[in-house]
Amino acid sequence: MRTVLLPILSLIIGSASGQLVIDQATFFIGEGAVVTVQGNLQTNVAIQAGGSGATQGKIQMKGSGLQTITATSATAAIPHLEIDNASNVTLGGSFDLKVDNRLNFVNGRLQLAGRNLIVPDNITFVGLASNRFIETNGAGEVRQMVPAPVASPKVIPVGNGSNYSPAQYTATGVTVNASSYIGIRATGAAIPTPERHPRTETYLGTAWSVSRSGITGGTVNVQGTYVDGQILGLGTPVESDIVGMFWNGSTWSLAGGAQNAANNTVAANVPGNGIVYGMNKFILANVKTYLQGAFNAGTGLMRDQLRTTSADYTSGNPAVNPLIPLNDPYRTADYNTFFVHTNNATAESIAGSVLNNAVNAGDNIVDWVFLELRSNANPSTVLQTRSALIQRDGDIVDVDGVSSVYFKNVDGANYNVAIKHRNHVGVRTANASALSLNQPVTQINLSSAAANYLNNNVAQLNPGVFGLFGGNANKNLNTRISGPDGVTSDFEFLKAFIGASPQVQGYSSSDVNMNRSARISGADATISDFEFIKAVLGSAAQRAQGAL
């Protein structure tokens, strides 16, 4: 037998603190009537109500502790719901809840947890403010039906904790159907690395996860609002650097990206499911080359003796006796005389774990390198510099030891890249390459052909394998043995560095063969840095960098 509950019963329910269960009943709330629930609410039907707008009969959640609304069927719905509980109301059960007409906030938040809240396109939200909104504190999202294109922005009042971080969207020129929807969830957390590059200097501590169904063509744009406390980053974050971006799970896009710092908003076009986020612009460079001083012709890889003295390459094991510094050596004397950073105020540093044995031995770190991003129109112009790491297989990676190298606040375009090292002769790409924020990043493989380097100014290390000329102990523009003084001659510099000692161990530019010690005498070039310099030169007077 079906039961009809009349509005007068709301008074009885309002005086009760137990759970209200609506099971296979016709539950009707008259115009202007209020059903006040002080306990939990469970329903498997679509509650009915008289009236419209603010006078429509409503369910009021007004408990003294956390209350739960549980939908026990796919048809469960509430026409007019009011949240008046400072301890909040949460959704439970295994079905999503529909609110058909109006959602009021007086006190507290409606927490979705793992359930979705389904609302029509014409729903009215009332009383929104800090601590009064839909909290997407789990996997649940607000799904708004989209039965027609949306020209005027529609607000989805989501947030996390006390942070009200609403989103709004438009859907112009789209094709939809009766079941089309936009789903939005405020994550309340920064996008983690490596999706957000570890060198990102300014970024948000929240993001807006967006799903869309039954919407094709046209343009969907989503704008999120953040609070000042959600601006994060390295050093001193600069809010004006933030721009809206979209992450589809593998690639970043700036399409439709915008920021209004005055209104604390970011926006981006949403071509499919993904995340709208705000952080500073960037491009990525994936460069491969070799350092002659560390190259082993037998293995085709570089030695990593500066990283470890152990032959045990078991993945995850820490480096033994590492000499590679954890902080950028190019910012310290006297390297900083020869390597000058441009538009890179945040010093690079690495965690000690970056020097641990990698899963693939070719990915183990060899040393720091110095990169210059140069203009395509005028390649002599250095736009930005970065200190990065080079792996045994020649891949140049960022400070996490795995990511492509990050250049901040630069737009995607064609660029030249110069690669320098503290005791090798610098090189530059012969041709500009297209760099962008898209992942995976197309590799600039300089190791495969001499023609990839400006003026073919490169050492051949094996047949078809190329890299930077070594032996540049004094860190200038060339490698040479003879010269008028120790400034121009790497051999004289090496002798002055060693002095009366047979060798000097440690991390130094005089260790040109990168075997942990600088020495003049030895059986061959793998032991003696002097012999190595001679081998680099062959019959040439010098190996010079030339104009990069």
C-alpha cells in the first residue's frame, strides 16, 4: 500500500531526532511547508513538493552533528533541499542524489564524499559563501544537465574545507542530447608531480576536475575561482604568472587559458574529460648528447664515477660516496664566472635520492650540465638558462632526475638550445626545434649526427655517436695544451691545480676524464687527465667552442 504523507506531518518529523526513512511511499510536502530532519534521511523515491521557488515545500537538514542523506535507488530525488547544519551534511549509500529545483545553504556544507549530486540546468543555489557550498571531498562531483548550449555562464558552487572554489562554465556551439551533462569537482589539492613539473614556480593548491557526457563539437570553457591561500610555489610565488591550463591525462593545453588575478580566477577550454588548473606557463626541452670525458666506447654509455664508486646497480640502492653536489654548481665560484644564469632566479637543487641507482642503469646521473634557451630569430640571444642533469645514456633531465627540462614563462615556438658543461667545450643546435608544453616531449637527439651541432663542432665518440669535446679544465671556450699561461692552456691550469701533489681527488673541473681525481701522470687517458687532453686534441691545436 502506498502512503501519502501530508504537510502537517512535517511538524511531527521536525520534532524527532531519529532517522527519516522514505520507502516506496508518495512523500508530498505542501507549498510553504518544511520537513525538518534532525537525524539522517534515507529515500528511494522522488519526493514531491507544492509551490515554486522559495515557497516550494522543502527538506531542511538541521542536526547538531554530521547528518547523512542516503539515496537507495536511482530515482531518489529532493525538489528543494536546505542545509542548516554547522556540522555539515554528507551523501551516503550506493546511488547518486538528485536535487530538482533549489538548494539553499544557511549553515554548513553538503559533502558529496563518493557520490554525485545531479542537478538540472535551471537549478537555483541560495546562500553560497565560505563554509556554505557543495564540498567535493571525495570522488563525487556535481553533474549539471546540459539540454541546450550554454552562452551565459552557469555556476557550480563547489569547494573544499572552508575554501569556496566555485566553477562556472559555458558550452557554445555544442551539440547535446537529453542526458548530456557537465560534471565538476574541486580537488582542493595541487596537481601532483610529474604531471605538474617539479620546477613549477607558481601554481594553485586546488584544481577543477571536469567530466562531460553527450556533448560534442563547439567549445566548453570552464573557469575556476581560487582563494589567496591556494597560491603556492617555489621561492616567492608570483600570482600574475598564473595562467589557466587544461590537462587531459597526458598533455597540457593553453587553449582558452586565461587568468584574472583581481578576481582570483583561471579558465581553460575543456575538449574532453580532464582538469582545469592554474600555474605559470612553460615549455619543455628533451635533449640528448654525450660528454666525451665520461664516455665509455665499449658500453656506449657514460661512466658515472662521480655519482658512485660502487659497481652494484641494483635499482633503488643509494649512491656510494657521491661527489655530485646536491645544489647547482654553476652558481658557485668560480663556475659562476663562466656560467651566468639568465631569467632563472630560483636555484636548482636535487634530493639525494635522485643519485640513487635507477631501474635502468642508463638513467643513472652522470653530472650537472648548463642549458641556454636561445632565440630562433637571433640565436646569440640567451632567453633563459637552466642547470640540469645528464644521464649515462645522454638524456638531459630536470632536477627530479627523470623529467624533461623546464623553462618558465615561455611560449611554445622554435628555439635553439646551447649545452655547456664545466669541463667540456660548449655546443649549440644547428637548427631551431619546436618546443612546447606538450608531453611526451619530442627529443632533440644531438648524439646521432655531427650535422645536428652548429658548425659540426662536436667529438665523434663511436661510429654514429657524437658528444661535447672534453678536456676544458679552465672552463673557457676551448681545450688546448699549449698557451702563453695557465689561463689559455688547460694543461697549465691542470698543473697549477695539482701543484706538487701526484693527484687531487674530488669534484673539480680539472678532473676532465671524470674519474674522481685530477692527475697528470698515468698509464692512459682513463687515468691521466693530461693524457686525456692530448687524446681529445689529437693533431689539432685546440678544440674551440666558437660563436654560439
